[in-house]
Amino acid sequence: MKLSDALVKALISLNVRYVFGVSGANIEHLHDAIYRLGKGKLQSVMAKSEDGAAFMADSHARVHRTLGVCCATSGGGMMNLIAGIAESYAESVPVLALVGQPPLALEGRGAFQDSSGIGCTVDAIKLWGAVAKYVGKISKPDDLWYHLTEAVKVAISGRPGPVVLMFPRDIFEQEVEPCPENWADDLRNFICPTPVTLDMIRPLFEEICQAKNPVLLMGHGVRRCSDPQAVVNFALSVGLPVVTTLSGRGEFPNDDPLYLGMLGVAGHPSVHAYLKDQADLLIVVGSDLNIMTRQPLGCALVDKRIAVVNVDVGEITRIISPALVIEADPGMVFKALLELLKQKPFKVKPLQGYVPQIFNPVLASPIPLEDRKPRADSPPLLQSEAIAILQDFLPESGHLLYDAGNCAAASLHMTRVPLGSSSTIALGMGGMGYAIAGAIGAQLGSPLGTRTVVFAGDGAFLMTGFEIHTAVDLGLPILFVVFNNNMHGMCVTRQQLFFESRLECVRYAPVNIALSVRGFGTTDRLWVGSAGTVDELRYQLDDYSNHPDLPGVLELCLLHEEVPPFTPFVPEYAPTIPIGKGKLKGISHTKLQSNFQENLLFSVPSDH
């Protein structure tokens, strides 16, 4: 059969359901094969740009614990995939990128978009080698099964990650052997985690038994392990307090009394204080303790006894020297811990007096915006007010995606993840715009009735906002909440703090996002709302509730900035407020306004 057909049948046998991409001359054979052979089992998802396609594949892999697949043609199409694949590499997400190339006979002979590395051409193999676990080029038909098998094995085994296969255009039409018998089953058997023995796990079990104040730290690697529920069940069984990383915040029930909150640069001050002052054992599972996670703890980690459980401990052991290291699949480890618990039941000493806290929202120094006026007689909407109101609108058993910048930090900090929902943020190389595209990948493949909510800024919208049209095209019930302040807020914050408020390359002319996206679809296909006051926001959310099956865009027009709850910007002694059951209670606009002058953190020169 033709190679393109064999490739599609192989993807179907792996239970791949979506190929995210943009078509073009050197990848169109793949899309033709999907058209002819997909038959409801494999679907092309046409993104608006290749970076969006890579973000979709990455998010789909994270949320649905599967292999994400994206594709692109040569030249600019290939280059546009880089940011998304680099994100997958940095965050250990299994993604397969299928990249079309010019015909073999034209390599080094003036081919359009040649990336053979011959002469003055891009060397695609070296390029991809910097951001992928495996790179293969199908130069002859017999190469297909070897490279495809190796690529899938590498992507989903050990520490997962992205892999790239390149296909010269003419190779798609050449004849290959059919998919080997039991090929997919053999691959699945290959990735079965190596079993662990009780003797391997016993030292960790004893450490937890003997600790006075142990804490379990769950990172997003838990989501990818063989049995995430085993990790949760062990914590619940022994009463082990839990904190999560920014990217792992949906891995433990946020309303459970054992959940202390979130650790990291947008984390909770109560968590940071507890880990510094009271915890004597930190069990780090599925996290590398990168700087976004460990920054608020400073040098406190040096004095802590730390046990690490991860499928690959190479990254974390370059950062700290743990007392105990178990390099194994966390699901297998915690299943073994549960077995040991049956033999020797115990309970961790109950928490005493712990009160979850967040930073008290504080207005930042004003930035003159002469061309933006209040929308009504009511006080202008504040970011913290919007987040507090949105909390009750977040879906159970749905998906939450957080983009980048001040709005993402505040939304992470001030919300809880409803029961059964996933929480995703790109903290590798994805940057602004990931969540808008990633929401497509998260929503696709979810059960009927599932909803997705995105928290993003206007800067992210200007980068990947046209992917909202992809949600309209597919009829996906995603609500894109866009915080619009006509600036890159976190960049402004840094320039206020570190550059004496010389604001450069961080602001732009006002953008009417609601009006912009109205052209993406008619009212029966896309809901659009805009709010600049508390009453307007409540009205718009009530209205959107009447259209639960539609994609929606909710623009939040913000005239006043708040200091982001981002620990590099906030003093350790900054005021905090308690939260109940992980839920932010209403923040009073009047209270914030009355404290406006005394709570200004930044000073702005008169020329701004």
C-alpha cells in the first residue's frame, strides 16, 4: 500500500483520534489519506497556524493522557511548529510531529523550502534535534516502520517527550509493507512501567511513617504516570497533607481538607510558610522543582529532608541533593505504598491550625490611559473581582487552561479547580497564546457535556486569537475569558519595578476584542460578551449560561491594574487574606478603592 495510507492506518491502530495541523504542498498526501481512510476514527483538525496546531497536540496529550499528533508542511510551516514542540520537550509531553519536505531529488538543487542542510539551506535534522527526543527522516519506503516504531517508543517511554518524523513529498506515494501484525499491541506492551518491589519502596514508607510533618508535593508528572489515583489514594488513606505545583494543581481535589494549596511563583503564601517553618519531610512526586516551583522557598530547601519519586530524576538531582530517590513510575510506587500500608497501617498527625491564605489584592500605581473611559457610573471592574465571580462559573469534570502574564498568575492564585476538572498551563517554551490554542486540544475527545474555560490576556489574544475561529468551526463549548488592559501586564510590572517605570514596547492602542471576534461567527455559532463592571460581568455570564453548547468569548475591560500575586514582585510580608475551602470569597471593590493611595506598590514618573 502507499506509504501515506500505511501511516494513517498505523495512527488509527494507536487510537490516535486527531491530527492537528495546516495543510500544504508537502503534507497534503497525509491529509488525503485521512480523508479516504479516517472513517470517523481519525480526523484532521485544521488550525489557523502551525504553532497553534502544536499547542493543540500538546494540550490534547496532557489532558487525555495520550500521544498528541500534529503536522506541517515544509518551510515556514515546519518552522512555526518549533515553539509548540519545544514546549512539549521542556514539559515532557508525548507529541508526534509529522513534517513534509520537498522531494528527495531536489534536495540541494534549489528545492523550494529545502531544509536538507545541503549548501545554504536549513538543516532540519539538527534543528529538530535541539527540541525533540527523536528525529527521523523517511528517505526510502523501508525506513517507515523502523522510524515510526522508534519514534513512538521514545515519545511515550521513560520521561515522555516530542518526536519528529520528516517525509519528503515523493515518499508518500511509494509502496510499503502493510502495518506489521500486532504492531500497536507490541508498542503498548513496550511502554508498560517496570514493576517495583516492596523492598525498593520500603525506605520511603518508613520515612513517611517517622516524619512529624510530612508533605506530599504533586507535580504534573503525576497526571502522566500509570496510576494517578494511586497517588491520591495513598495521601487520603494516611492523611498526608498535599501541595501541588502550578502545573499540577488539578491532580488532587482542591476542596479536600488535606489540600494545603499551591507552591510556586503564583502560589499561596500559607503553603510557602508551612513548608518553610513546619514541614520536615517533602515527598516530591512528578516534579523537577524548577525555578517556577521552588523560587518562593529560597534557601529553605537546603534544610529539608526531601524524597523524590519520578520516572526520571536527572533534572531534579541537578538542583538538589535528595535524601531518598526512587526513579520509577509514580503510579507503580504508590500502588506498592498502598500494599505496605495494608501490612502496617498508620496515620499522619492531623494538621493543627493551618489556614489557607492568598495575597490580598492591591491596586498598582495607575498608568494614564486617556483614550479609555469608564463604561458606566459603576466602579470599573477589577481583575480580582472578575476572578472571584468566575469561580462559581467554572465547570466540574471540565478543563481549565491558564495562559501567561498577570491575569494567569492571578487566576491560578485565586481560583480552585472544581472536582474532576483538569488544569493546564504551559511553563516551558510555549509562552503567550498557548492556552487559547491548547483549549481546542483539551476539549476534543472529551465526553459530551464537558466544558472548557480559558484565562488569557489581550496580548495572548493578539498572538493566537484566530484559533478561536477553530473552536467556532468545530462547535466546541469553550469560553475564552480575555482580560483586556491594552498592554503586556507582567512586562509593565517588571519595567515599573526594575526600570524606573520606563514603559517601552509593552503597550499598544486599544483593541475591541468583542467587536473583533464577532466576525468569527454568527450569533447561533458564537457567543460574544464584554464587561467593564461587576454588574455587566454577572449579566454576561447569566446570558452565556443560556448557550452552554456554543463557544464563547468574554472580554473583560480593565481600567485599573492590580499587583499580580507573583512572588518575585510581592514582598514576603505582603498582606494576606484567608480563603475558605480553597475558594476566594468576594473581594470588595470599595475596600480596594479606599486603600488605593496607601497600598500603591509602584511609583510612576510624571512623564508616563
